[in-house]
Amino acid sequence: MALKAPIHQFTETQSIQIELRDFLYISNILSVSRLITVPFIFYFIYRAQWIYAIICGAVAIITDLLDGFFARRLQQHTELGYILDPVADKLAITAAVFALAILKTTFPVWAFFVIVTRDVSILIGNGILAYKAKMITRSNLWGKCTSFFLSITIMLYLLRQIPITSNLPKDIEFYSLCLALVFVFISTASYARHMLRVLKNHSQS
């Protein structure tokens, strides 16, 4: 979901105000539709129904791109959208990598734990921030890049399972995963540094 401020900057929500009309904005409808794909993504991967899984994954990626576009184009920036967008991203990615890991594909289990640890850490950090400073940190550029490259990585792992696309360049999905994990670590450090700075400033005020 696009922010009013430049995406490379962190911004905080100090008081969450959600109105009924926010649910009718096309940008938020797209985010909700991405949330709806989460159980289907997990189910189709777990059942090894790769075509359906790829379709659901494509829908999730497209809605992620479009909700930001419409939020900017139609000026539909809402607190609901700031919450829905990253939550939908994290749930869709977690559902996919969890299913890939337990299905014993070539997706490494350790990578699943790295990704989940990052998301849980950010969630806990935001919880502490909300409790102590009454703020919630929104996604920044590093977070968006992390979601994008993880999504591409998941799609490559899914495509590898289909005979017609199984002749992808050797280990391309693993190299994509390595790149995505670089952004996982960078974004984690970026969020942690920012949250600690906000908490420090709040304690001194």
C-alpha cells in the first residue's frame, strides 16, 4: 500500500481511525481479496495442485501491485489500508513457504524459519511500539522489496514443480531465495533500528 510520504521513509500511525467507507475503497478491497487467497494458496500447494497455486500466487502479487497504484491514483490512503497491506503480504508469503517446507519440496526449511522469525519479530516490535509509544510503524522500501523478492521466489519454486516449466535455469529459485533473504536481513535491521530510535525518543520526551 502506498504511503503519502516517500516510501523510503518510516512513518507512524499515532491513532488508528477506521471508518466503514474505508472498506469500500478499491485499494482496500484488493488488499482484502489478497487476504482471501491465503488459505487457498496454502491448500493448493499442500495438495500439490501447482497450477491453481500459481494462479492464486499471481492474484496475490497483482493485487499487491494494484492496491498501491489505486491508493495513489485515487488518493485512497487510509489507516485500514496501512494495516491490511503488510498483513496480507506477510500472511500470503508465510502460508506459501510453510506449505512448501512441510511438503518437502526443494524449498529449505531453515529459510522458512528465517522468514517467520523476521515477521514475528516485526510484529512483536510493533506491539511494543504501540503499547509504549502509541505508534505503529508502516512498511518502508526495504519491507516492500522483501515482499516482492519473496513472492518471485515462491513463484519460481512453484513453476519448478510443473513439467512444462521444470527446465528453468538450474538453481534459479535458490539464487532468488538468497537475494530475497538479503532483503529479509536488511529490512529486519532497518525496522529494528527505527523502532529502537522511536522508543528512545519517546522515553526522553
